[in-house]
Amino acid sequence: MNHFQYKNNELYAEDVSLKDIVAQVGSPVYVYSHATLSRHFKAFDEAFSALPHTICYSMKANSTQSVLKTFFNLGSGVDIVSGGELCRALKAGVDPQKVVYSGVGKMDHEIEYALTTGILMFNVESEQELTRISEIASRMGKKAGIAIRVNPDVDPGTHPYITTGLKNAKFGITIDRALEEYTRAMTLPGIDVIGIDMHIGSQLTKVNPFVDSIDKLKVMIAKLRTQGINLNYFDCGGGLGIQYNAEEPPLPADYGKEIVGATRDLGMHLLFEPGRNLVGNAGILVAKTLFTKARDEKNFIMIDAGMNDLARPALYDSYHGVQAVNKDQDGMIVADIVGPICESGDFLVKGREVPMFKQGDLVAFMSAGAYGFAMSSSYNSRPRVAEVMVKGDKFEVIRERETVEDLVKGEKIASFL
Ligand SMILES: *Cc1c(COP(=O)(O)O)cnc(C)c1O
């Protein structure tokens, strides 16, 4: 069920008109559908109902408190990559025992903070990190639950910037080194070895790379068992793709069937770190047309949102569907939809057939719920935009639009000036 639908040629989020939202909140604005968030979570969760499992939503995809709370209400935990994310998740009410902590550059104060709050486990990404965690935990009189993030050297067939499981990636410990590290981890005083972890990339549209990686890790698990190292948690990471345009990613149910088939005999508790899959198609960015201009063969549509608001097209050349909020344009036109930022990379759409937007028309960029607001910045001193959540026929602002005052917060003019 798509919750972004037209009624009388006007685009709605659930039962709320986007035009009404912009009239009250202004533009640009991110709009999320609560029903879509819930449905995506439940579909993913149900795909693994056959086995003990916990979904640790990868909050870097969208860390807005109301989005987190929506998932926590449904039983989710989180995959975090910083102390800041842990703080956010705790504020939104996460159960610390459902928190896993990934990332190649964990800082001492972040490790301490995570140990203080009692997270489930650290996904360790290097030999030195393992040593450091043990030192800090020992000093605090604690034992840190850990999994080693094993890099299975499997090509997920996705964009190079979001490929993480190849041998030369910065992530994880290579599979040939991992066995040794597990043996060492068992001897470290501050470490409780409880799991194994992988995360091979993002926006995967095939199940095979997941299953191939799991099979490689299973060989390791078997070896560990012969050494008396028994792990309880198998963290399968995130990465399941979504449809932006013509992709045909597997449904969570199909992905689930394959993963359950591959892991069932292990008797382990499964963890998952989906990000994009839960939030990507649950959010859109609505912007307003400022001006249009035609130059020789090229048409430009200038809007009030830019690469600072939605970075994915500039960063990965990625595709976001475009829809008119009010369908009253005189046909279609091939155009670039560009933002106000002083960079040639500041485009949301390049050379695509889109409605012939005119001044004042609202434009909806679809599938913007993941890595949308979360990656936004205030580059060009543009305050970050507002966020709204819709539920049925109601909506609320879940993040106020920043002000210019917010932008200079913390700055001071040096006394010698
Ligand atoms: C980014 C990330 C995820 C989530 O990836 P998606 O493609 O959004 O599902 C999960 N785990 C780790 C370690 C990540 O870095």
C-alpha cells in the first residue's frame, strides 16, 4: 500500500494534503508516513518470525526522534555508529540491551559512554579497537560484549561508495585474520565474546551476496566451535535495497526466507541492522519551484531545496522520483531540477522528463526518507529544513525548521579582531 497517493490530482501523505502541510510549515519540508514506517518494520520483523531475532534499526539512515520512537514502540533496537547516536536513541527510549555499536573509529569517551549505558555489544572493526575496548572496560570493572565484524570479501554489486564488504574496504577484520582475533579476544580481561557480525554494503538488490557471506561466516563459526568458542549472536547487518526507480529488490519476506534457511541450523539469535529498507520509501522531500529558465537545448527548474537538503543525487548520482504536488502543469519537459547552492553538483534531477513546473509549483522528491535529512547540512548558511510526520488525517512537526540564529550558535568573534 503506497501512502503517497493522489486524490483529485493533489498529492497526499496518508490522509493529509501536502499543500496543506506546506501552507502551515513552509517549504522545503520532509514528510514521513507513520503507516509506512510501521508497515516496513512489521514486514521485516515478520520475515524472521521463525527464529529468535532482534531488529537493530540502523539509525544513521534517519535518526529523527519520532522516527526512532515509531520503531521502538514496535520492539526495535538500534545499530549506532557514534556516541551521539546512542544519546539520541536513549532519549527516544531505546532499550540499551538492544543496541549494537558499529563503526571503524570509536573514540575512548564513546566506548566509555556505551559501557556505562550497558549496550548489548560492540561490533569490533579492528585489532587495536578490540584491545582498546578491553582496556577501557577493565578499567571500569566491566566486560564488554563484542562481536567481530568479519569482512567476508563478497561483492554486493552496488555503488562503490556504499560497498563495504570487499577485502580492501576500511570496514571490519578480514576473514583470514578473524579466527586469530577471536582466539585473542577470549584471553582479554574486559571482553565477553558473544557474537559475529557482517555488513557488506547498502542498497543490495540481490539476496545471493548475503547468503554467500553468511556461508563464509558459518565456516568460521564451525571452526570457533571446535575451539570451544560458542557465539550467541549472528548479526547479519543491513543493506537490503529498496525501489527508487526500476530496481527490483527482494521483498523482506523473500530475503527472510533465504536468510532463515541459511542460518536456521546454527541455533543462534539473529540480529539485523536495516536502515534504508525501513525508512527510504516512508519519506519524501517537498520543495517549491522558484524560477525556471531555458538555455539553448537545456531547461532548468530552480527550487528552494538543494544538495544541502538532499545530498544523494550529488553524492551518488542517485535517482529520486519526482511528482507534482498539484497536477496542473501543461505537459512534460526534459529538465535539470537544481537547488540554490553555488555548486554545479547541486542538482536533484539531471536531464529527466518531469512535469513542466512553473513558479510556485510544489515538487515532491520520492523515496527520500533514508539518508535524506540525516545527511543534510547548512552549507551556504541555509537552515536545515523542517520535518513532519503524518498519521492518518493528522500531522505534526517533528523537527522545527532551523533559524539563522541556530546557525551562528556557538560561534564567537575572536577577541583579537
Ligand atoms: C549503514 C549501515 C547499515 C544500514 O545500511 P542500510 O543499507 O541503510 O540498510 C547497517 N549496518 C552498518 C554497520 C552500517 O554502517
